[in-house]
Amino acid sequence: MADAMDVVAKAATVKTGVRDVKPVAKGLAEILADTYRLIFKTHAYHWNVEGPMFFSVHNLTEMQYEDMFKAADAVAERIRALGQLAPMRMADIMKASVIADLPDQPSAQMMVEDLAKDHEKIATRLHAVVELAEDHKDPVTADLLTGRSAFHEKAAWMLRATAK
């Protein structure tokens, strides 16, 4: 009998009516990668923002990264519920994400504008994965990601409004 600590997670077949879970799980993994990249960027901007916009940007980014951190767990758990493995390597997160870093230290204005663009990128990607989930008869994933898209669309709007 194997030691309890020797167990290695592996993909499993799940029969819930979802057609071909692998593409859906891949889409979820990409959303998870984007979420983690944006959590870090949002948190870094939260720490480093200065100037007259400090208080509002500091508080807004805190609300956003806290929400995204909780969401990351829900997305990863959905991948596991589909019988697939969630990403385990930072290199895989970096490779799968459409979120990129700015080359230089940004101003508060640039931080806000950059985050707004990133939320829009994720919302766009979420719409595609919702459609994929629906095509694969996966209403649970579609529902989860529709809610996430609403969050990112609202976050982008709030950041754009702050940037004006």
C-alpha cells in the first residue's frame, strides 16, 4: 500500500454530460492564468501607486485583487470538477496568459489605464470561453464565467472612469 503522501493527482473521466471536457478545461486554465497575472499586477500597482489618485486607486485595486483571488479558486476547482488538473507551474501561467507587464514604472494614470485594458482583455477572452462551454453542453462553466465577465467589465468601467 502506498504512503498517503505519495499520491499524485491525475486527470480523471467525469460523466456529467459535458461534451469533451479538455477544451473547456484548457479555456478555464487560460482564464486562471490571466486572473493570476492580473492579481499580481493589480496588487503591485496597489502597493506602488502615488500622487493625488493614491487613496481611490489604492482602495479600488484592493477590492479588485481580493475578488480575483477568490475567483481564482472557483475557476481552479471547476477545472478539477471537470476531471482535469489545474495549472501547477508559474511558467505555464505566464505562457497561457494574455496579460503583460509594462516595460517601465508607470504613473498612477498609466496604472489605471493599463488595468482597464487588461480587464477588457480578460472579459473578451471570457466571452469566448463561455461560448465554448455552451457549445460543449457545460452550463455550469458558462454560468461561472458569465459572472466573472461581469466583474471584469465593471472593473474596466470603474478604472476608465477613474482615469478621466
